Amino acid sequence: GAEPPAGGTFAEVVFQTGMVGYAEALTDPSYRGQSLAMTYPMVGNYGVPNNNDKDPLQPLLPRRSFESDSIHAAAVICQDYSNHFSHWEATQSLGRWLHDQNVPGVCGIDTRRLTKVLRERGSMLGRLVKLGPNDALPTSHGTDAEATALRARHLVDEVSITEPIVYKAPNERLSVVAVDCGMKANMVREFNARGVTVTAVPWDYDFADLLDKSDGLFVSNGPGDPTQCQVTIDNLRTALNREGDAMRPMFGICLGNQLTSLACGASTVKMPFGNRGQNQPVLDALQPGACMVTSQNHGYAVDPTNLPDGWQALYTNANDLTNEGLVHTSKPFFTAQFHPEAHGGPTDAAYLFDVFADACSRYKAARATGQAVDKALI
């Protein structure tokens, strides 16, 4: 990777349990401002594809294997780095890609021991520095001022788009407004594959007029503390309060779950070490006994103990029993804390895009015919 800056790379240190998908993880905007420790011991063995390629089905997006145009993680921490890679799509090593993107990496670290520390003590701030053979370890790993400045960063504002972007779907049958808080590219791909055109807007954009001309509202993933996005929360609250023909189905993923929850009157909490990886089991309240294996990346969760009237928990993490999504009991609003669009898998929850598209279709048809919608989501 790249050389750390003179003062080192100072970031929140988190761990990720996925066995594959490092290209997808590193380009996920939700990892903005975080040093990512890989628990799987071998990293880099299948290299990295050409990061300048575009998706042939949606040229506004990077090719599959990338969730955005650049790496968002602050640094990579791994145990065994493979200097030799082998994959038919690979054009460069992980180390070369990190170097070109000015992102440092370190190997030879016992990441499983590091993970145990983070699990026992919670995610913490850390500094990655390069020392010469005669250099002593720093006496301070970070000042209070540095920690305050890091936590005060508005990470969503850093990764969100600055102007609306329209991702036109082939064979368009629906259109949705997507609040881009750091939206992963595969979310757009999932919508486009279902004939849904996506109009992405910045996190603080007043989308009311656009929503009038669209069939649904989507709220994306993103990094950081959801309470920093008060403008988004206010806009979502207005959308949730629409009635009659003005109402539009709403779907939120990851940060979108948290922002929707805050907009409806619930609250969020910071988790000790979060859930990040590809193997998180989620229970479905509407299908007792059903469990999905999901991809996740979040450090905040919705508090399910103080949900407002009309809302109920939809999904629950089977490991730590944290909330994984909400649903409205009479309106077409639902959320998922996990990632149903996960590229690299698992894909158990990909059907949620069909659920949302179906709701948008039914409400669109109801507006056209003047008839009542046959059912809500539950």
C-alpha cells in the first residue's frame, strides 16, 4: 500500500469477518474514516480487477467488484498478504491498488487477536505509523483533540453526491428517488435489473418535488452517526407524513434504516464493535423460524424498545438480538439494517428489492385507477 503520512493514519479500527470481497468492502462508502482489519488470514490472493472499467449495463457505475469509484477505508490491516495473485479478471495486486489510491496497509498482524481485543473493549481509535529501525514507538497514540476532530467529521457529507444523478433502467417500468448517503453501486444495479430507474440525490437535498413524480423513496447506506444527518431526517419525516395519493412506498437500508427510524420518532445507539461481515443471521418476524444469512456493515443500531405507534420490529439479529429492520403496520414503509444487495454474497435477502418494487407498482396502479391499494406490506 501507500506510505502513511508523516503523522500516521488516525482512524477508528474495526474488524470485518468476510472471507472474500475485499475490493467490494474497501470501496464501500460506509467504511469511510475506518481502518479495516480483515479477520480472514489470507488477503490479496485473487488480486484486483481494473478499477477504471465501467459497468457495461450502467456506464455511470464502476464495474462489478467495486461499490464506488475509490477506496473509502482509511487503511487495511491483515495477517498474511499474498504477493502473488491469480484470477482471470485481476489486472493488479491489492498492494498496487492501495498504493495508487494512497491508502496504507499493514500485514503480519495477528488480526484474530486484534479482533478479540475489539470485541472485548469495543471499537477504538488507532494510529498506523511507519517506524524506521531506530525509531521508538510513539508515546501518544492520539490526543483528545484528534479524537474529537475525527468523531466530528461529517462522513456522509464527504461521500454523498453533490448533484442529482439519474441511473436510467432499461425497460423502465418504475422510478424511485434515492437519498444518497454513500450509496453502494450494487443497490443501483439491483433496481435497474428490475426495470427501476433511480434518481439519486444528495443527503441534504429537498426531494419533495421529485418524489411527486416518482413511484417510491429509497434511503441508502452510509457512514457515521445518523444523528448528524438532521436535514435528511427532517425530509424523511415529511415524506412519512404524506397521505393519500401523495404517499409513496419507502425502503431504507443500513444507515437508511437508522435515518428512517429517527424520522418516525425512534432512537439509535452506538454499538460496542458493530456487525461487519458476510455471515450475520437475521430472524424475520413475519416468518417465524425463518433465518437469513446476511452481509452487514454498521456501528449503530436502532433501539427497538421505544418504537412509535404504527411501527414494529421486522428483523432481529440472531446473534446479539439487535434490531435489523422496521416495518409500518398500515403504510408501505420498511427498512433493513443488513445489505440485501451484497455483491460477493450472501444473496438470501435480495428479494427485498422485489418487495419494494411490488409495493411501488401497486401504489402506482392505485393512483392511476383511483382505487384503494389492496394491501399494505404486512
